[in-house]
Amino acid sequence: MEYRELYEWGVCRLREAGIEEASLDARLLLEEVCGTDRNYLLVHGEETVSGEKKDSYADMISRRGLHIPLQQIVGYQEFMGLKFAVTPDVLIPRQDTEILVEEAMRFLHDGMRILDMCTGSGCILLSLLKYSNDCVGTGCDISEKALQTARQNAASLNIEASFVQGDLFENIHDRYDFIVSNPPYIPTDVIPGLMEEVKDHEPVEALDGGEDGLAFYRRILDCAGEYLYPGGMLFFEIGCEQAGDVVRLMEKAGFEEVTVCRDFAGLDRVVYARRCG
């Protein structure tokens, strides 16, 4: 079968399965199988694809048709210019979360100590360590399976970091210059209405933020001051409608200089503040 013909077949199958980005996903999966780029379809669309690659592509299309996320099918996701392994045990790194990393980098100095709460794949912590010098980083997560993925990512990126299993600060004993976190923040009753790719294939414990979506912000803020040096900073990713609530929670917890940042779509996405003193 020709390259272009196989691509068109994949698009058709994904459209039948109700995949919104059928054309894009069909192309990305074909490029993954064949080791090609986006120009190959235009320039070499008449080339024949081997039976082995055709079978591999058909399997990927079948899995994507079941609404399994593309990133879980190929096994990785690009984030901050780095490649992170992705499994069903971690949230898929998203472009919006890069805003959190970029804002933290504005204040990050060489040699700082960083704690990443609810680290998941480790994408936030490892990106900060990659783009700084001599910083020390710890990632914490309640899921040991998530931490296995984070350790794998640290090893593949050749970045030294430590990872601790525990319920938030349960097994954290040091102090830090920065605490960064993309905690679960989706209200419980909203989760059943999410896309199948999210609600059925990403870990619900990394999504569910309790009745109002703010449970983890409250719990982290209850203790964060004890684990930050005076003047240390706390960075949160938030849901786009949560800025006002999170700002009030941070101010109530004694944090100063509370700032809200927007994402590429103009939606509130990050809140950060400094511990007083």
C-alpha cells in the first residue's frame, strides 16, 4: 500500500471512531511508524509501505480509535523541548503546564532547592533542573507507579533528581527555595463529562480535586510554609476559573506578592506567591 493511501485509510478509520483530530493523529502515527516527517506525505506519498509497518500502523489506528491517547500509544510526549515517557499512570504533559515552568524559571537561580509536589511524569521538575545549574530537585507523588515513570525520565534525560513516595508532605523533611505543583484540580462531578481520552485513560487520582476542585490547594497551603525558606516561592498550575479562589487561599495562608499568569489562550493558568519573611 502507498504511503498516502495508508494515511487516508487511517484518517477514515479515526473519523469513523469520532476522533476530533483524525487527520493530525493519523499523520503523526504514520510518521511514528515510518520514521518520517510532515513533509514526507507531500513529497513521497507514492512510496510503498512495507507490510510490517502497515500492520503496526493498523494496530496504532485501532488503539487510537478506542480513544486511547496518542501519547500513550507512541509512549512519549514533548515538553519544554524534551521528550518524556508517558504511561497510563501519569498525566500527559500539556503545553499549558509549560507556563508554570517558564514563570518559575524567571525567578530560579543556580543552586536553588526545588520541590515538585504531585510530580507525575516529573516533567516540571526535570525541565527546571535541565535549564538551570547546580539546582537540587525532589519530586513527590502518592503513586509509586508514577514515580517509576519519573525516575525513567530522569535517567533518559541524564538529570539527577530524587523522588519520594508519599501523600503530599508526608515524607518530606527538608526546606526548599521553590515549591512547584500541578495538583489535581478538576471538581469531582466534572470528571464524568471530560473527553474519553482523559476520564478513561489518565489516572483519576491525578485529576480529582474534590468537590470544588480546590482540595489539594488547601492541603498544600496548610503545610507549604513549613517547607519553604523565608522568601521562598510557591507556584501552582490552576484551572482557568480558579484564580480568584486560589489567590484568596494563598493570601489567607500568609503568602505575599500573589500573581496570576495567563496561558497562550489568554486563560488564567498559573498563580505564584512568596512566603513572607
